[in-house]
Amino acid sequence: MSTTVNPDTLSAPASSIPRPPAVALVTGASSGIGQAAADELLLRGVTVYAAARRVDRMAGLKDLGARVLELDVTDDASLIAAVDTIIEQTGRVDILVNNAGYGSYGTVEDVPLAEARRQMEVNLFGLARLTQLVLPQMRAQGSGRIVNVSSAGGRFAMTPGGWYHATKYALEALSDALRQEVRQFGIEVVVVEPGMIRTEWPGIAARHLRATSGAGPYAELADRFASGLELVAAHERLGSDPVVVGRAIARAATMPRPRSRYAVGLGAKPGLYLLKLLPAQAMDGVTRLALRLPRRPQDG
């Protein structure tokens, strides 16, 4: 079966006991990319545990056959309970899709460190802890696939999303190190880097930005950037459908030899290509022109 990650089951003779479907845990599955990834994995015959804080919003996935779990990635007891439940019910974890995350925008000077730490907890440390919890089972079975949903913004940074970009840069580095560590056990680590996607993310980021930097020395910058995010949220053509990313995640989670990274969605590949061509100062200039920022105080 093409959806089974475990190479031992792939090589089993036809007369053997029927192969079990792969078992996947998808976090942040109540909306957007996580919901699309869970749906696409179900279509590929995978047993999907869809996890999120908002269980009521996963009724549609449950109707499609997903098993829903309440999960808070910042709560260690919640993470342990989720993994224990899956192993008790199925005896295995083949695929972990670390998708839960959010964008809290605001300038570095304005964002309270408590909020910066919370974003790190959700976007990085919760993901890392959940990974720690599934790895022993994956090592024991000699196979597994971890798909970390990063962002095209994990490869470049621009104002006023310094803390958000910091979480994604860190995720990229963590994923590279993890990939090198666990390949010896038959476990693959893949990073998916979405561009601009039609989800709740732009609207949430805009609200955080206006609340954090909407007044004070960065108010003009915040207003311009938040207006752009709100425009994306309001117009479907300014972002790719989450299904595009969901399909990429499902392929990365189930194909025999995945690449280390997949850039998908509107602007992801062109943006990363531009990054390769332009030095840092040139990229700063592009940002400055896009947001109409003065180069020096006397230019204002």
C-alpha cells in the first residue's frame, strides 16, 4: 500500500496478515492547513488523529473518519495524553504533522516578551516536545515520518514580524538537526514552507499587529502592513487554497523518498528564489520600498 510508511509492512508477502494503514497525528487540525492535511491523509487511507484545542470545529473531519483529540501544544499533560491514547488504540505512530502555530505580529520593540515567549511555546517548543514523545515509538518500529509546517518566512525575515520569523527560523534549524539525528532509525523529517495561504492566519496577524504597534513610533508601518494582511484575508485570489498545502503535506508524509523541503503556495518559490539572488541590503531595500519606509531620519 503506497500510504504505509513502515518499510517492513511494504515488503510483507501477499499471503501475510493484511497490512495496517499508517497512523498519523495532525496538530492544528481545526482549520486551514491542518484541516486540509488531515483530509488529504484520510483520502490516502491513513488512520488520522486530528488534534486541536477546538474539538467542536473538527466535526467535519470526524464525519470523514478522523479520530479527534483535544490537544493544547503548550500543555505537557495534554501532549502526553494524546500520544498515549494513539499508542493504546493503534500500537503505533507512523506520521506526525506538526502544524499548530500562529502569527503574532508587532515590532521587536513593541512586542511584550511574554507574548514573544508564548509564540515560541506554540510554534517551537510545543512542536519539539510532541516530537520527543513520538520518537521512542518510531524508533522501536524502525520507521516514521515527521512533517514540520514552517513557512517561506522561515527562510527570510521582514518587519514587523520579527518574533514570528524567529520561531520559523528556529524550526528550520531544529528540523535540519533532527533530520540528521533520526535518519539512522528509519525516520524521515520534512519541512513544508507555505507561502500566502487563504486561512485565518492573515486576519489574526493583522489584529495582533494593530493591538501591539498600532500606536507609537511604528504606527504608520503597522497600519500599512496590517492593511495588506487584511486585504489578503478579504480577497481569495491573494492567497492559495489550504488544500494546496494539505496535498503537499500528505505527499511528503507518504511518499517513499521525500525531499527535505517543499515550498508551496502563492509567492513561496519566487520569494525564496529572489532571496538567493539578492544580498541582505537589497532585500532590506525591497522591504523599505514596499512599505514606503524612509532610509534615514532626514528622509522622513
